[in-house]
Amino acid sequence: MNRRQFFKTTGGVTLLSCSGMTSLLMDLYAFGGKANLSQVEARYYKKLPEREIECLLCPRFCKLGDKERGYCGVRENIGGKYYTLVYGKVCTINIDPIEKKPFFHFLPRTNALSIATAGCNVNCKFCQNWEISQVRPEQVEHKDFPPSMVVETAQRYACPSIAYTYTEPVIFFEYMYDTSKEAHKKQVRNTVVTGGHINPEPLQDLVKVVDAIKIDLKAFSEQFYADYVRGELQPVLEAIKIVAKSGIWLEIVYLVIPSLNDDVREIRRMCQWLLEEIGPEVPVHFSRFHPMYLVKNLPPTPVSTLERAHRVAQEEGLHYVYIGNVPGHKAESTFCPKCKRVVIKRVGYHIQNVELEGGKCRFCNHPIPGIWS
Amino acid sequence: MELINFFPPFILGFFSLSFQIFLLREFSVHFYGNEITYGLLLAAWLFWGGAGSISASRFKFSQSRFHRLYYLVTLLFPISLLSLRFSRFFLKILPGEISGLTPMILASLILTFFISLPFGILFVFNVHFLKGNLPRVYLLESLGASLGGLVIYFLFIPFFSNWQGAALIGALSSLLAFFTFGKRKDRLSLVIILLILLAFTLFDLPSQKIYWKPFHLTQSRDSRYGKLQAIRTEEQISLYDNSLLVYSHPNLASAEESIHFALLQNPQAKNVLLIGGGVGGSLRQVLKYPVVEVDYVELDPEIIHLSQELLPEDEVKYLESRRVHVFFEDGRTYLNRIAKQYDLIILNLPEPSTAQINRFYTKEFFLLAKEKLTEKGIFSFRVPSAENYISLELQNFLSSLYFTLLEAFPVIEVVPGDTNIFLASASPLSIKHEKLTQKIEKLNLENSYVIPQLLFARLNPLRVDFLKEKIISGKKTINLDLIPITYFYNSVLWSTQFKGLEKRILSFLSELPFFWLLDFPLLLFVFLLFFLWIRRKKSSFFLVPLAVMGFTTIIVEIIVIIFFQTLYGYLYGRIALLLTSFMLGLYLGALRGKKRKKFSLTQILFIQFGFLFLLFLLYLSLNIRSPEFSTYLFLLALGFLGGDLFVISNHLFLKDHKNYGLGYGLDLMGSFVGALIASTFLIPLVGLPLLVRYLILINSFCFLFLAGGLRKH
């Protein structure tokens, strides 16, 4: 073989490789697939010069240039306008008992049509729904589910309420807000299951259109929020105060993770704060941690830890303290704070007995707060 | 031969392999020990060894440097183990928290850099030390390595913890090094090293306790199969095996769901086989059914012994019940040999996260289980899943399990939830919550989690149907012993938990057409060979076969180990024997090579033909059950050819060049590439038969290349 032949061959093979590489690159690009995203203008943002924006929805206050996305991954600056990419795009639809959220003082024995889009504005290492919360919207399959369809579906399946849940509803705020308004027109209620990382202004607007909010208070320490949530405690506490003042129904869940946030002093401080800022009537759930996601090898919470937290909360004066994820435990039931008798007997998600009349204890007539019908 | 000439290369081989084994065992504790991990670590080890060997020419050889390097490596090893143990503090993760591929790759590269690179340099220094006698060094190193493997697996691991074993090996090696070439003034250094090693050993348990903070470690034991650790949180005891949670006691959720969904299908079941996981609470659940008798098979007896020490009496008593019969062996081996018929077989093992465990989720195993079940018998297992969303990766994983199961059982039901329980039978099954509720109430079962009050939500028909529909509409792949695709899908699924590159790369690889995986690299290789042939450089004809040999032999070793286990079950020490056979072969081959009077390219060609022959044999044997000893013979022959090739190639190359390390380095580099791609994705994705054919192709092209070279020269 001479040089010319050699170069011909080399050239040929190089060309082949290049076209091959191009094809490979196209394969790579196409691998992402075409995502089903929305382009609805977001609310709560501020336009800045040079096509930049500042998001005002949550305490991250993301400042974004053109084509950049917020931390949550589901809101994008396109040419100086901020858009939500998941408006009307759900990745999960379920019908769950309301007790599963958990809401124990809200429409007991009913089902909630539960929906979520992808995304979240924090990164809990123990997230139960990480498959949809710790991803970009392109990485999950979304279905079109506009607000009117949500409400219609809730009615069709006899769900008196809609639950915005699983991931973090704050990041699909516009969708949640509009659906809630639609729902109210048809006498369907709205419940929100959130981590509470939301700014006061949007929250003040939200409480006008929803009926109940459950906030996950992950710990009562900034350090825990920094290390295991990548968030902050203070904004969550502010959110709790706003919801409590608004008059809509509030419940708090504290997921007790052994050795990380189970310190009895921390729990006591939290209860004291709740008592002072909110009052004794707010239901508090101490839930048992089950190994999950990045911490699937951590041990589950011992029941005695939960019982201790329960005892401390009662000692501090909170009236409605529950233990979650321990089916059959007596602390699943609601006790009248006055006569101490069981007014709602629960096992798991199932309510065995309700001893309430007109929202009051049947035995001593003490009012039990909640939305009972 | 004088001892002074014998020891250094021998220690090198002995030392190097022993460290590799201990490093691998410790690495698995912190970084998810599956074959991908092993492959990555091995690849990193080979890479740095090769790099060290190739770059050794930059370092001027001197006797004192030579001695000091031995002592240095002796010290570097405990330092690396220490760094490994405390790596979670650098990574800012919790004890037992899983970290992704990126930290794993970084850790393996960094740790092996400090140990394997010096070993690579030491190889070349040994050649200088023996006045250029490369074959002797290779020979002795192989001998040291083969002995090292045997000693570690049969004398050290059964009796010492990993750190103790590492310290002992370090002490032994430094003593031998001192004895070989140490002077009086080195005595102090030796004493210091020995003291450091002693301190290292004493720090084992305290360092584990620090690792587990804020949790409270109460016990630790290195069993043959892994590191068993017990954590106490209040009244709860959690047992870990290589940092994976085996069970928490009491934790009824896990124990109940593993048993009741299955047993409720036939509460009158008499003979139940439980493979794995009984001691963590499942036995108690099974024995709630009055007529049941359980055969409980557990691979690692240490799990039972440790549990007997840790758990309260009222849990341990179930092990001693006359209705329970315990067997310590591999579950598949047990099932193969037993003639009994069961009403129910429950697989209570982790999901197929390693190729080893994958053997329990293949068509072959499901058919075996079916054979040992009565006509109405039920087979059940469970895998982690997601309650609220089935991603594409999860769907691929679940569908592969489902369709594989369908090859053996016509009726399958899947219980939705955070864990999916698969139930399979030839007879009708039902997971309607009303039916199960009825049975629970009739039997008066005192459960806490598998209770009607939770079942109605979990078994909501919408959820059940949604899950079934998702699974059935997924990709139809069958998990086979020789094509462990479910194991790969599980690795892909695992990678999606992380946010780095790994999230996309494994997923991407699983969707990639085979053309890019196999044909394209082969084309590039052929092009490279052609290019080298055109260049007419003699050295390529000596060196290319070395790289190809390294690549081929490591992949063949991995293939053989996987295949061996599917046939003969997983038994401690067998892998060591297999690898020892190979290394013994290397030694004998190198010995043969050394004895040659003449060296020529023709000999290399013949050896290459020998490789092809062995590969054909391997391909044929994948379809038959050959006797166990033949595998050892095969690896011996493979090693023999490799050793002989190494000596001949290097002899021919070193006639005109003085780079002692290049040949060895290329051998290792070839092995590095082979280990990397074979373990990470090639084996599970394309399967063993196709991969062997691929190796035959590569070696054929190498053969043609050599034949072309013969013509030229």
C-alpha cells in the first residue's frame, strides 16, 4: 500500500468516525426525550436589567439570567420573563385517605385527590418522593391535567378535597393557586402538604384560597436544615405563624430521625415556641422515620423516642399530639384535652370510632378544633 | 537462588495482592459493594500500577530508594484504610449514607494512587535489582501473588479482622524486607513501622465507633462475607452488613410485609422455605401460622451467631423452635440439591444489586423454584420501589423481574408501595384487600402493618392496576444467568438517586444500541491495528498482544467467576482459588518462557492461537455443566499462556529498548480497560456469550495482525 492509498483509507475511516460521532451525539441529545412542559408566566418575580429576573416565591430569591432555571428546576427565565414549566403538568395522581397526609382534624374518613408535579426547592436526604422531587421536569413523565380537569376528577371520585402534595407544592404555586380557586367554585376544598419554604407575600395570597395546610417542620435547628435539608429554619417558622394567623387549618409534622433531630431539648424548645406563637390547639405529629433515599441505611426511629417526644409535647401543654407511622399505637387517636377520653379512635388510616358532635367531645362537650364536615 | 534475590519480587506480589483484597473488602463497606464497585476499584488499581510501571524510568534506581519504597508502601496502606474509613467526613455524609459513583470513582483513584503506583514502580525497581531479569521478577511476583491470595483467604480472613490482617501483612512484609536488605541503622525504622501497625490495629474498633457517630456502635465483626456491625438506638438493634441495613429489631413493617402477603395466599401452607433474612423478625411472622414448618437458609452463619448475641430472648427463641430448620449455605445450592417440595418459597434477600444476588432473580432460578414447589405452590420476593411514581428506570427494573417471572409462573400479582412484593404461582392469587382482610380476621393474626386498616389504602385497586399496567407496558427483558440484565437495571436505578454525571451515564448506556457499545470500538481497534501494521514498527508486534492479553484475561476471569457461581453457587474462598489458579498459571507460564532458548514472533502467534482456542472452549462450555475442576484447569491454562507470552514479548521488546516497565504497564492498562468496561456495564448489558464472541473477534484480529507482522519480518 502506498501513501495515497493510506490516506484515502485513513480519510475514509475518519469520515466514517465523524459521521458516526455525529450520529452518536444525536443519540445522546435525543436520549433526553421531548419533555411535556408548560410556559405559563410565573407570579412573584421581579424583572431586572439585562433580561435578568429575581424570583420572589421562596427564600432562595434566585437571581437568574436568560435561559437559567431556579433552584427548584421548574421555573425558567426566558428572555427576561419568568415562567413556570409545570403548570397543569402532573407526574403523580392518586386518591389517598386524608389521614395519610396526615390530616387528623380535617374531613376525617374522606379521600383526597392528591397531585404533584416534579421539582422541589430543598434537598432532604430522607425525601420520600425523591424520584419526582429531586429531578428536573424533563426527567419525569408529565400528564396534562389543567385546573378544571383536577376539580372535575375530584368530584367524579367523590373526593371532597384536593391535596397538593408529594413533592413541594410551593414550586408549582400558580397551578395550585388557580386549581384551588376553581375547586372552591365547585365546593371542593384544598389542602397543601408543604415544607414551608415560601415567602410571606405568596403565602398570604395562598391562604385565601386553600382550606388546610400541613407543614413539615423537619427540625428545630438551623444546623439540621443546613446539613440535611439544604434549607433554612427561620422562613419555615415565619410560614407557620402566617398560616396560624390566617385562620385556615394548620397541622405540623415533625419527622423524628434517630440521633439527628430527636434531641429532647430541641423538641421541647420547638413545643415551647409553638405554644407561644400558635397556641396549644395546633395538632403536632411526631412521625416515625423509615429508611429512605440517601439514608436508607439509617435505622428507623425507635418507638420509645417517639413516645418521649409525645410526652414532652404534652408536658409543655400541647393538646393534640400524635405519633405517626406506628399503626395501632394509642397516640394515633385523638383525646379530648379536657376529659381525656378518646374522641376519634384511629388505627393506621382507618377511623374506627368518632365521638364528636358538632365538633365537640360527646362526653364533656369540649370543642375539638378542626374542620369536621 | 539467594534469598536476597528471591524475597523482594516475591514480597511485591504477595503484598500487592493481599493489600488489594483488604482494600476491596474495606471499600465495599463504604461504597456499595457490588461488581461495579469491584470493577472500578480494580480498574483504578490496574491503572495506577500500569502508570507506575510505565513512568518508573523517570526515577533513578538506587538500593536505598528501593528499600525505602517497601517501607513507604507498608505505611501508606494503613493510612489509606484510615482515610477510607473517615472518608465520609470529607464527603460530609452520614454513616451508612449512600454516595454516588462520582465519590466512589474519586476515592478509588485516590486510594489506589497511593498504593498501586508505588507497586508499579517497585516492579521496575525489582527488575533493576535483579539486573534486568524481567522474567524472574514476573515469575516471583506471580508466585507471591498466588500464595498471597491463598494465605489471605484461608488463614487471615477467617481469623482476623480486615485491619488486623492488613497490619499483619504489613508487619510480615516489612520484616521480610528488613531481613532481605535491611541494615542495622534500619532497625529503628522497622520498630517504628511495627509500632504504627500495632496502633493501627488497636484503633480499629474505636475508629468504627467514630465512623458511626452520632449512632452507637456496639459490636463489629468481619465475617468472611462482609463487615457485620450492630448499632443500638434506644431499645432498637440494627444489624449492618457492609453498611447495608440487614434488619432493625423491632421493625415489624419489614418483617411482616416479607411474609404475610405471601402466606395469606395459602394460610394452610405446611412447608415453607425462607431464603435469607429470617433472623430479623421474619421467622416470628411465619410461625404465626399454626401448621407451618420452615426451612431457613442463610449464607452467612455469623449473621445468626451475632443476632443470637444481640437480640432479646423472645426473638432468638424462634431459631430454636422445632418448627424451624436452619441451613448455612447458598440458597441456590440448597434448592438445587434438595428433593423436597414446598408450598411456599419466600426469597428474603436484598434486591439484585450484585451479580451474585442476581442469580436468585433469573429465569433459571425461577424455574428451579417452580420445580421445588407443589402444584399450587407460591413463590414470592420483594424489591424496593416507589409509592407515588414509577420512573422509566424503575419500570425497566420491575418489568424485567416480571417478564422473567412469567417464564416460570403464569399467575403474578404485585403489591404496590414503597416496596413491591411479587407473588407468583400456577394457581390463582388475590391481593384484593377485602379477601386479605377476611383471612387476617379469620386467622386472628396480630399484625401491626399488614392490617386491614392500612391494606385498604395500599391495595387500592387504582394503585394496583396502575402498577400492573406500568410493569406490563415496560420493556420486555428476561434476566438470565448469562445475561444478568436485571442487575444492570438495578444499577441504573441506583444511579438515578444522585445528581451527577452517573445519573445519566448508566441510563444512557442501557439505551445505547450495541453498535456503539461493541462494533464501533472494535472498528477503532481494527483501524489502530491496521495503522500500526502500516507503520512497520517491530515493537507493536510484541506489545499489542500484551495489552490484548491483559484485556482478555481480566474479562475472562470476571466471566468465569460469574459463571462459576451460577453453576456451583457462592462459596467463600472459591473465588480466591479461581484467581490463584490463574496466577499459578502465570507463574508456570513465565517459568516455561524463561526456559526458552530462542524467542520469536512465531511463538507469540502460536500463543495467540492458544488464546483463541481457550476462548472457543469457554464459549462452548457456557452451555454445558462441566465438572468443577475443569474451571481451575482452564484458568491455569489461560494464565500459563499469559505468563509465557509476557516473557517472550518482553524479551523481544527489550532487545532494542530499555523500558522495563512498558510491557508490564501495557498488560496492566489492557486489564484496566477490560475491568472497567466489563464490570461496569458490558457483562450485564450484552451478556456472557456475546461478550466471549466479542473477545474471540478481538483476539482474531490480533492474530491476523501478528500473522501480517510475521510476513513483514
